[in-house]
Amino acid sequence: MEQKKRSSFSSRIGFVLAAAGSAVGLGNLWRFPYLAARYGGGIFLLVYLILALTFGFSLMITEIAIGRKTRLSCIGAYKALDKRFGFLGWLAAFVPFIITPYYCVIGGWVMKYLFTFISGNALEAADNGGFFSNFIGYDAGSLSSTIFSFNGPTPWFILFVLATTIVVIFGVEKGIEKASRIMMPILAILAVVIAIYSLTIPGALQGLKYYILPDFSQFSVSTVLGAMGQMFYSMSLAMGIMITYGSYMQKENLLEHSVTQIEIFDTLFAFVAGLMIIPAVIAFNGGDPSQVNSGPGLMFITLPMVFDSM
């Protein structure tokens, strides 16, 4: 029986943008700035860069190489290399099942804010957390009314899942690759514009110095562990994702060049995300870096305030 030919990305840039789209995400937008502020700013950034350019690069190139060699997803890839390590593929594949609901919920929040800004109600979202709290804690009085009301998160969660499903249904080349070619450049342009504006906010230069100038007195084992954890989270490593992407990579594409471009894009975006968040938050809070809170507060409370100040 003839084996069905596996589809692939149409070009190297398509693969790079799609893989970078997997790596670049929520970990860059809110977790990286939070950890950078928590573990000393510049010293955390320095440790992260060292780990990303050494250990992170090696692990990413290994995972993509395994996928391209075997032309299989992570479950089959580990088994094809050595049947004794087939269980590692199942463990890696289990991770995306855990994080998918989390990403879909946050994606629904993003769609809600996108609709709010497009509809001309941006000022409502820049009220220092009230809009966000009311949205995620919305209660219409009954379960059915709460679930189906667009004032709450559930319908937006469903819309995001449907939008993502449509992209996946179209496949690798016409779905994931085409969407990445459109959205990734837009994301990069928006991030750079917002970062540049954040640096013009009065008091932002103090935050910039904290972010880029290493203070070696704040170096500790926790700094290394925090940077390493962020590296795995940000670059989608040890989750089977890069192995699966690698299985769709054309063998003619230069592996090392592709991985280098992915890592440069991901690392630069993490750095720019810090420029977007840390100087603005420190400026808004009188120079106190401890106010760079983790999680939703960074993206759904601070950034709307940045937009409001434009």
C-alpha cells in the first residue's frame, strides 16, 4: 500500500514564521516582563540571552531535526528513533492538551479586547482593571444567561476555538503558513511601535535602565531557574511542538539557518515585549519595578492604559 505523502511548508520563510508563531506568544507578552522585573531586570535579561543562545538553540535544532528526519509527529518520532523511548513522545504530546484550554481562554479575552477597540470603546478598557475584572467575573444572574452573554468570556472563548479550528482545517500550507505570513509581520510592527511609544512616556527611561543594565548584585540561582523556565515556555521546547513542525519542513531547507531565524525572532520579540511593558509600568507606578505584576494584569490592564495615553 502506497504511503500518503506528507504535506510541508511551501518555503523556508513560511516554516520560520509558523514556528516563530508557535514560540512567540503569551510567554513573551506577560511572563517575560514579569520575570525580568522580579529577578533584577538587566541581569535576568543577560542570563536569558545566554541560555537561549546556547542551550535553547541546541535543544530547538535537535527537536526540529528529529521531526524532519522521521517525518512524524512527536509520538511516532521518538518511537522511530528508539522504541524504548516511545513513552517520551506520549509525555510530550500530553503537554499541548494541558495548555490548549489555557491558551483558548486567553485568546478569547484577546478577541473581546480587539472587538472593544475596533468598536471605538477603547477608553472603557483603560480603567485600571475595572473593565477586565467585570469581564472575566461577569454574572448575569443565571447560568445560561452568563454563558451565552458576550459581556462574559465564554462566547469569545468559543469564537477563538472556531477561528483556530478553521485555520487548522485548511492544513499546513494554506492554513497555518498563510495565517502566519499575515499575522506575524503585523504583530512585529505593532510591538515595535508600542515599544517605541512606551519609551516616550515621562519616567520611562528609569524603567529602561532597570531593564537593560545588569545589576550583578541581584544575580542568584533563582535568576537562572527563572530564565531557564521562561526559555522552555517561550520557545515551545520539550512539548513536541517543534518536532511536529519539523516533520513538515522541506528537506531542502537549511536547518541551522531556519532555527537561527526562529530563535532571533523569538528572542527579539521577548526583548521588545519587555520594552513595551516594563518602562511603561514603572513610569505609571512612580519608578517601582515590583508593580510589574504577573499574568493578565500586564496585557489586559497595563497595555490599554498605554494605548489610552497615546
